[in-house]
Amino acid sequence: MLYTIENEMLICTIESKGAEIRSLINKTTGEEYIWQIKDSIWGSSSPVLFPAIGKIKEDRILYNGKAYAMSKHGIIRNNDKLTFEKFAESSCTFTLTSSEVTLKQYPFLFTFIIEYTLIDERLLMTYKVENLDTVPMQFACGGHTAYACPLSEEVSLSDYVIEFAKPLNLEANVLAASGLLSDHKRKISSNKGILPLSDTLFDDDALVFANIACDSVRLRKKSDTKGIVVSFKDYPHLALWSKPSADFVCIEPWLGLPDREDESIDLTKKTSYKTIEPGAEFSIAIETEIEY
């Protein structure tokens, strides 16, 4: 089911299944900023990643000697058991609380909330995690939003750039054919913090920048100075991804990383994961600003 929030400037539509953003529109111009799904290319638009990110080694995790089946990106994506609540015209939440079903996949009692709020020209997506268990809880979380890069006979993907908040020496962790992180790294050419997009940039899958020294990027046409700014304070990692020649780019702030090829499947040994104590709460946000 689709739900809508709006303010004076923006209207945002979210699919209850998986709490995925389906649309973010400028009410004045009618411009759409979220990629519109084409199943022949990719069947998602903005998966919510929790409690895992990317490929899970052996498609399972181990906790206290017991194995739990865990699919790529975790248990929120495509989940139709989230409950919806609307607090105002411009704000809503989707909540998943642990159950017999989740305990077969993930060994903790928890509440996970995705809150969407429109403030002026910004969309704020906040993840809230509460450990309801009696033991420390390990998890990863992150975003995977596909931002539209409208293409035409006159416009190609190479007309767009990702602008980092400051110049960086970009080195991406390489995903192996298995989908797991390898030990290899790939230098990514950029100029004064500007990364040009192209039809071939993602031929080898996502660019994963671990421990990146910035907390915002701008997606824009190279001929423009304004575009979409994605801010991700307190997220240590960033991934960029698209399908070759597709008309979108995913900007993915991550708290946690996909499993490495030499990763232990023991949940307590995943060094990139966050741990919160029993009864503790944690929140982290991703902000999308539409520049005018």
C-alpha cells in the first residue's frame, strides 16, 4: 500500500512493503527525484537495510552456536509486516517489532522504526533501533535510495557527477563475483572532489568507500551548480551503485559493511557492526535536500 506525506514544497510517497520511498516530487515544478521502478532493470527504488548490508556469507549468521538464515540486505526489504502511523501531514513512521518470524532470522528482541519527515525542501529518513533483549545486540543499517538521472537523446549519464563535500583520494573496496568484499581495492578518478558518472563506472558492481572522510555528497548535472544533496552524519561508509546504462544512481550511506570473503559468520565477530546494550536506543538519519 502506498502512503503519502507532503508539505508546501514536496510530496513523498512511500510503499508500506519494506517502507521504500517510491516518489519525491517538487510540487512547484513537478520534477521527480526518485527513480521510477522498471522491473526489467531493478525491482526496487529505496530498500531499507537492517540488520545486515549486502551479501551475507553463506546466507546465514551464527549466534551462540545457532545458525539463522539471513538474506541480502536483511529483514526489512520486501517485508509486509511493518505497521504504519501518520503523525502529521508531513511525517509518518513504519515499525517492525521482533516476532516468532524475525527470531528465525535474527536472534534478538527489538523494535526498528523508519521515520520519514518533510522539513521545507528536505526529506529526513531516520532509523530508530531499540534493544528489547537482555543481551547486547549487533546490527548494521543503511540506505539504498535510487535517485533519478533523467536521460534523453541529449542527456547521458556522463552529464551527471557526484560532488563530494571536499576533495578526496577515492579508493573503493571491490566486491568479488560472490558479492562479498574482497581484499582488492580500486582507485577511482576524480577531480577536486568531482566524480563523473558514466555508463561503465559500475560495470564491476557498487563502489564501496569504507571509512570515507565526508558526510555529504551532491548529485547534479555537471553543467549545474545545484542538485540533490544527501547528508549522512555518523555513517562511516558510503556506497554508490547503478546498473550499467540505467537512469539512476543509488547513494547509500552505511553503518556496517557487506561480509568479506574471509568474514566469520558469527554475528558477534562482525567488526563493522554496531552494538547496543540491553534496553538502549539508537538513531541515525539520512537527509535528502532538494536545492532550488
